Amino acid sequence: MNKETRLAVPVWYWVIAVVALLWNLMGCTAFAMEIFAQEEMMESWTEEQKEWARSIPGWIYIVYGLAVTTGVGGSIGLLMRKSWTVALYAVSFVSVIVQMVYTMIIAGGLKAMGPGAIVMPAFVVVLAPCYCGSRGSLKVGIGSDRAVQPRRNSEDHISGGLQNSTAPPGEVNMNYTAINLASRFEKFTDTWSPRIVAEMNDYQIKLVRLEGEFVWHSHEHTDETFIVLEGSLTIEFRDGCVQLQTGEMFVVPKDVEHRPVAETMCKIMIIEPRGVTNTGTADGSLTAPNDIWI
């Protein structure tokens, strides 16, 4: 039975992500109040505090706005497990540092407002690396938006190589069962829908049945290896083609538009990085789901 297996994201990750979003939304609220209700806020302030607030230049508020918006964006990315999360948090972190140094030290805010004024910015400085670390603990390949996948093989994801276990450091747990490609092909009949049989580092080894014409497409960030196991395959390019017979292979360079064509049923092996979509940048009705193991 074909199935998709993912490593569950731990509860602590979701807790951190939700707390991060709530915290940064509080920052957005504080920013909005300073922009739209500053005079009302300053009604109970001393003259020294009012003078300090009015001395803050406009560019600091731009930096402040950048800090809170990128913080919220990073928190959303944390919830969605996006690769750009760390970049947004880094921008937010630097913006907070700039804002805090200027307003609290250069402009004298620490003296005017007292130590309490530095609490929230200080929390941001402490928490931002923690958020980035949380995202980094689930980091996967470039452009990948999936949960972390252990190295797996076969139907139970452990045959033919490394087992997914907690071996002591420096030790490797092996499963000495070969992967039979013929038996794997018997487990599915649909065409143009890759099935994973093993992983090697960050690469997946996939089996595919091909028949007919595929869509014109390219893979922007990776080469793609085609190995014909049975039958014949033509890989068309805009300026030519290559014909492959059983036992032959070809590597399509990244970002080169191509279209596989098989006049009759053809069985191939594909080797490519984890997370690559079969239709690349083209999408369409032939786009197959990722990470289907057999």
C-alpha cells in the first residue's frame, strides 16, 4: 500500500510559534498606538518624557515599523515552516537593535522613561535568536516547506541501508535487506507519478512509470538524473532531443526546459533532491504529490 510518512512536528515548536506570533502582534499594537495615539499616550507623561518623545526622528519610526512587521512575518513563517523565516527574524532583530540603541541610549530614553522602557525591546533581542533556532531545528533542503524527513527506505522506510533509530554517536544501524526494484514497480500502476524507494543524503531515489507525453517544464534549482530500467525514453529539448534505451542514463541540467516522451510503457529511476516537484515550474494536471514511498 502506498503511503506518505512524515516526522511529526513536536508540540514545543507549535507553542513557540504561537507565542512568537502573539508577542509580535503586541508589538504591532504598540507601534500603532505610538503612531496614531501618541498625544493621548503622553497626557500622563512628564514634560521631560514628552520632550524626549517629540525629539525622536521620523526614520526611527520607519525602523520601528520594519521591526514589528518583519517580526509578524517571521512568526507567520514559523507557523508555516517556511525557509524565509530566519531572514525576516534577522531583519526584525537588527531593526530592534538600531531602534533601541538610538531611542534608549543616544536620545536619552533610558533616563527619561526609566528602566521599564527597555523591557519589551530587550525581550525581543533575547527571543529572536530562540525563534530562529526553533526554525533551524526543523530546517530541510533549499526551498523545502515540509516537515523534516528521516532517512528512510522501502515500505517501512528502513530496508536496504540505514535504519531510522537512535544509534549512539559514531555508530550506524544497518538493515541488510536489498531493495528489489521489480517488486517495487509492482506496487503501483499509475504513470508520471514518482514513488520513492530510498534517500541518500538530501537526494531521493524515485521509480516512475512513463507512457505518452509529459509537459514541457524545467527545474530551476537542480539537475535531474534519468536512468532507464526498462523500455525506451526520449527527452525532448527546445533545440534537440536525446534517446535513451534500457541501461542508459542522462542528466538534464537545472533550468533547462525539457519534455520526457515514452511511446510505450517505460520504467525509469530518477535521482533528484528531496522536495522536487515532477512538473517543476509548469504545474498542471500531471503534477504529482511529493514524498510518496513504496
